[in-house]
Amino acid sequence: MSEKKYSVEIKDLCVEFKTDAGVVKALNDMELEIEEGKTLGLVGETGAGKTTTGLSILRLIPSPPGVITKGTIKLNGQNIFDISEAEMQKLRGKAVSMIFQDPMTSLNPVITVEEQIAEVIELHEDVNHAGAIQRAKEMLELVGIPGERGPEYPHQFSGGMKQRVVIAIALACSPALLIADEPTTALDVTIQAQVLEMMKGLKEKYKTSMMMITHDLGIVAEICDDVSVVYGGHVIEHGSLEDVFNYTRHPYTEGLFRSLPDLDNRTAKLRPIKGLMPDPTNLPEGCVFYPRCDYAMEICKTVKPKRVYRNETHYVECHLYDEQSVKDGGKIGK
Amino acid sequence: MSENKNTNVADLKQKYKKQSQFKEIFKRLLRNKSATAGAIVVILLLFMAIFADALHDYETQVIKQDIMNRLQSPSAEHWFGTDEMGRDIFARVCYGAKYSLLIGFTGAVTSLVLGIVLGAMAGFYGGKIDNIIMRFMDVLLAIPGTLLAIAIVASLGSSIRNLIIALSISGIPGMSRIVRSSVLTVKDQEYVEAARAIGANDRTIIFKHVLPNGMAPIIVQSTLRVASVILSAAGLSFLGLGVPAPHPEWGALLTNARAYIRDNSYMCLFPGLAIMITILSLNLLGDGLRDALDPKLK
Amino acid sequence: MSEVLLDVKGLKKYFTTKRGLLHAVDDVTFTIEKGKTLGVVGESGCGKSTTGRAILRLLEPTGGQVLFEGEDVAKLNAAQLRAKRKEMQIIFQDPFSSLNPRRTVSQTIEEPLKLHNVYPNEQERTQKVLEIMETVGLAERYVNTYPHELDGGRRQRIGIARALALDPKFIVCDEPVSALDVSIQAQILNLMGEIQEQRGLTYMFITHDLSVVNHFSDDIAVMYLGRLIEKAPSEVLFSNPVHPYTQALLSAIPIPKVGGKKDRILLKGEITSPINPEPICRFANRCQYATDRCRSEEPQLREIESGHFVACFLTE
């Protein structure tokens, strides 16, 4: 087996938030890896812990309410919990970048677009201001915006173009890892298509690793190589795109697919997952998905399922499976 | 499936208790130590004000003169000492709470009611109505409060009632501004549109949907306004324009004490402290209410 | 043979802005038959939400007619309109801001009943509220809860319950599931479908989510910059989209299947301004098939085959 190089490796990560309502267990033994140059889709619904994971990698979890109680995160082999804040700042924007969901609020309204891109370049690289502005214009061209529009302000751009600017800022220093948190959710579908095409192109050109956080399985199918399905702050199924889409094993993953209207069979009734997301201050004792699972058994209530591998890349955590049955499948409907 | 087709309304109310919104706010307020302290003092003052006549007999304790014992320093018999007429300052200061709080609360409430009417109309209807009302408010604002008070008192005479009138009027512009901006914020919320969609008329919308949800800044402003009115009243009384003698209003007490400040400074100290503590407590309470009512500031 | 419940003719809604007249809805014409669902799709700024609100007169139409069972809603006076509200209702997109935070579940559902004095007897009214709650799947124990105590899915059920309280015939659904998680969306869509079947309701389903609209609607109308550019039964629209914008829109939907993406039509350029638009095809600057005629005249909606309407010179 060849030595794989990983852009990021998360092991046993536990993050909690202390609130008035109780202790919110946002991440529970979270485990995740992204190979260099690959794109991982982090799929889940609201409250699953996807954004918290992204912020943890950047060590941007707000510290009074948020506490990292356990675990390690390695960026290119280095554990980021071992370094100082000053060293971490050097990594942010340079080794790892993040883009957020809402382009309206991600950009500073009183600074021109090229200045905002230049800012990140000047922070990490040894160039003078004029040189940074020049680089900024090149980045704009790269994301499909004419360089002459650099001196304009964010409000002069449409939503889709603002998001491109945000992407330009994130990629300005050619980070090894880009974390994209629902980058196209706020955009119209035709603009979303353009932005996704652009991201695919950039990804290939720069060999950037990417973590695509989304709830949209369509986007995952378009742009991701691997998929991690998150529920209750924990990865319950992981594999390559083909593994998870064509050999779905976990009942929750199956539920996500079944909730989607089928474009080919428009009248088929939707089969939603019953119930609601678990209360993060009061997670179930056994399998986190137990209360909503159509295939639940007695053991699911009290014992957390162990990981079972279907092949080198694909694993699932579910009591339905053992070493053999996970390869055969057939335990769930899909 | 509801087995009981004739569910009693009262039964329902009993079975499923409403989560009291007041309890939530109350709890949040209690967590704020300074606000709680302020609240306790205010309640104490209100108690003193409401039961003033029961606590201190007006004739024998408050205005009774006793020249023999004039200008006595604080002692066991007279906790705050006596003034130039031999009157017990402690009794006078405690009784004075009645005037200050009466004027404060009445003045604030009057401004509040008129402010709500004008501000809600301006904010809700906008356009010309908004313009007319707000420009009128600007005119009122341009007149300094003290000057207005002087004018009213000079023309109508010096009395508690006229004092309240003067101070109420000067508070209307500020209150209507707050109400107006609160209304503007809330009226564009989707649930207001929803109320329209089910057929509610303007009055229902303003009183059932807009105002209840815009109350927070208004409540805070009212609390702070009480403090402001009390201070103004004391100031006016100090100038001789407020509560007439021999009523022991705190500002009037201060005026009295001015001549004796060198040798009998205790005469100024206690009324002054009374004013200060009242204002401080009201402000702390007001700030605490603002934090407690804003759920985002958790 | 279904009868027409809603007949919209030449509906216009313009807004006066500092920079000129904003044509939010421009000469929109369509019909909806009783018991059916018309899906209205388009991207932000296309005017679909404004159309829905103008039909209900939550926004006053600038022009055109809205014939509800033959009667022009746009011409009703205040009292008549109020009475009409019993028959035409709306479900909003945001389950957070569309509910009064100081009203409990039962108070919110009860309000329309009280306003129109439908059940003067409190007992009967409460009974009706409980029935509606059951219909929308809200457990009885939520009668006295406040919106902030509930999740998005339950809040949206309150919104649906409120819309159903007066037993309307027609409901405008303005992106009713867009703010909800995928699994909850499915629950709510199923619920809305069941209610429609039980009560013979007519829906106008406004959304930007094309896979949802395909599943849920009988017919679909596509809007672009205030104009209705294509309308067809759902299967027809998806299998044979004629207008270039519709084609681009459909090809942009990401498909949740491995290897699902075929060639995608990417639109060039930017959307033109809805302020003082020129009387030409508004899509011309982004259309790969645009001709000189497209850049000088405005295409009108024409029926190219039964039930399939398109506004495009390519079809002529």
C-alpha cells in the first residue's frame, strides 16, 4: 500500500459548547481525512456539526462558549493544537483557507475588492502593496471577473460575483486546503452552476485539496471525490463518491437520498426520515440515529455501533452490518 | 385522533401550561446583580412613597417646627439631623420620596402614552403623517426643557400638577422617536404581512402585532425617563419653580440647605444622596431591563 | 373537465425607485384550474414572489386583472377584499419571521377565525383549532407553546395551519420548504399534497428548487425578469424545454447521481436591470441563439402546442 499524503487528518475530535441550555456536544469523536489534491464532501443537515468541523480546522471556534475537549487535527502532518496562535495565524489564509456561505456578509463593504484580496497576500507573502494589487487583479481574472473592476466595492457586484471574489481571496495564496462551507447555497441555480464549474477548474489547476460542506447531494455528485456523512457530530458513513452513492449502507444516508424528489419519476411519493435531529445537549446513549431509524434493533438503543469496512475506502457504523454483510449489502431498501 | 370531541377550553389551559415569557425575562434580570440591586432600591422607594403618610405623620413629623432644636447634627434621635426650622430631616427626606416618585412616574407615563400614540401613527403610516408629526416633535425638542417648564410654571402657577405637565411635554418627542423607530423595525416583519393576509385591519395590526413586539426599547426608555424627570423636578424645585414650600421635595430641601452648607453640610448631604441613589437605581434597572429583554444578548 | 379557478390577465406590478420604474412583474398572464398546482419558478429578482403577493393584493397591482372565480380581485373594495381573504391564503417561506413571536400556536391559528367571527362560540373555535392542528400533524400538547420553542418544520406546520383555518380554496405557497432541512422538506411536501387531495385545494407553488417543483406541480410557469417566458405541464417542461433560459435552468440542476452530469449550458453575461427595461427580449444579452429581432422586439407568449406556452422568437 503506497504512502498516502493527507492535507488534513482529524482524529477523535470532541468539541463542546457551554450554553445556558446545557452543554452542546457539537462534535463527538469526529474523524476525517482528506488526501492531497482530493475533494471531500462533508454531508449532513443543520446541526450535524459540519461548520464546527470546518472552523475547528482553522482553530476559529469561539473560545468562551466552545471547548475542544479531545482529539487532534493535523494539517500536512502537523498537529495544529501544538502550535501557538501566532503560528496558527500564519497558516490561516496560506496553508488553509475557508469560504463561508453568505457572500453578502463575508466581504467588507467599505474596502474595494482588490484591496481585500491584496490584504491576504500582503499578510503572508513578501510583496509590496503595488505587487499585491497586481496579483489581486490576476486573481480576479482567474475567477472570471475583469481585472479593471478591482477598484470597485462589493455592493457593485451581484451575489454570484461576490462569491467569486470570496473565492479569489481564499485562493490568493494558493492554500493547500480550501474549506468551502455551503458556498453556493445562497446563489441562484444558474449562478451556482457557473461557480461550481469555476471551482472545479481551479481545483484541477492548483491541485488544491478541498472540503466541500453541503447538504446538497447533487453538488456532492458534481464536485467531490470522497464523501463523509455526518450525523450528531460524528461520521456515520464514509467512502468514495461511488461507494456512498451506489453502495449506500447507512440508513441515514439512504434516508437522505429518499427525501429527494426523483427527476426521472416525478410522481413517486417522497419518503422522508421521520422525527427530528437529536438534541445536542442530550444525545442518545447508543447509536445517535436510533430514534429515527426504520431498521432499529434493541442493541442500537444502548450500544454505539463499531466501524465496519466494505473495502479499503468505504466504511459504515451501523449494527446492521458485520464484516460479511457489509460487502453483500441488501440490508436496507436502496 | 382526539377521543374527547368536546375539549373544554379551561382544561386545555390547565393541561398545557404556557411558558411564561415574563418568567424568562425575570430570571434573566435576576442574574444581573446590579440590576437586581437597582430594582430592590426602586421597590423600597416606591414603598416609602406609597405609604409615606402611614410611615411619617405629615403634621407632627414632616412640617412640625421645633426652633429649639434647630440645626442639630445627626444623632440617635434625629438620624439625619434637623434643619433651620428644627424639622427632622430624616422624616422629610423619606416623605419627599412621595413627591419625586409621583412626579417621576406620572410624568413618564404621560409622555409614554402620548409618545406611543404619535410615534405609532408616524411609524406605521409614514409619508405625510410621519412628516407632520416628526417635524412637530422637532419643534418641541428645540425648546429646552427647563425653559419650557419655566414658561408653563410662570403662566399657570407653581404646583405639582403644572410641574408634571411641563415635564411630560418635554418628554414626548424622545418617546415618540423611540416608538416610531421600534414600529418601523417591526412593521416589515413577515408576520405583520401574514396578519394582513388573514384580514386584520390596521388597528388590530398595530395593537396586537406591532406594538407588543416593539415594546422592549420603549420599556427601557420609560424607566430611564422616570429618572430623568425626577432629576429635572429636583432641579426645578431647586430653582424655586417646582414643588412649593413647605412640601419636602428633595430639590426644595437642597435649596433650603444651600445657605447652611458650610457648617451644616449634612442638610445637603442627605437629600442629595437620596436623589443620587434614586437615579442610579433607576438607571441600573433600566439597563438591566434592556439586557433582559434582548434575547440575543445571552 | 376542470374549471378555471384563477385567471390572471396582464398582471403588472411596478415600483417607483430613485433610478426609475422597476418592472417587478410585467404583463403576466396565466390560468390555474381548480384542484391543480401551478409551480412558478425563476431565480432571484424574477418577480415570482411579487406575483403571488399581487394576486392576493398584499401588494397593490399596478395593472391587469386577477379573476378569482370570475370576480376581479384587483377591483374589490376594502370590505369585499376582506371577505375574499377567506378564500385566498398564503404560506410564507420563513417559518421564523412569519409567526408573531408573542403568540402561542393556538393563538396564531385562532386569529383568522376570530377576525372573521367564524365561530363566535369559544368552545367551537378551540375545537376547530385542535382539528386543524391534527390535520397538519401538530400534537395537541403544542397548543400553548411559543414559536421559538419549536423547530423549523413544526413552525412551518403552524403557518400551514393558519392558512387553512378559514377553509380557503386557493393558497399561494411562497417557497414553503426552502428554509427547511431536506428530510423535513419531504415531510412538509407530503403533508401539503395530502391536504390538497382531501380538500380539493388549488395551489400556486413558488420556488427556485426545480426538482421540488417537478414533483409537486401539475403545470410549471418559468419567469425571468418579471416576464412569464414559458408555461407547460411539468412532464412536458422537463422533457421538452423550449425557451433557451428554461433549458439553461434545467441543465444547471446538480444531479445526485454518480456521473449524472451531462453537458451543461452555462449562461454568459449578467442579468439585465429590471428598471426601465427596453422593449426587447430581456434574455437576449445572455442567449446563445439571440438574433437581431430578439434585440429589437419583445416576444409575446404564444401557445406552441396544447398547454405549452413560450415567449420566444425562435418558435416563430
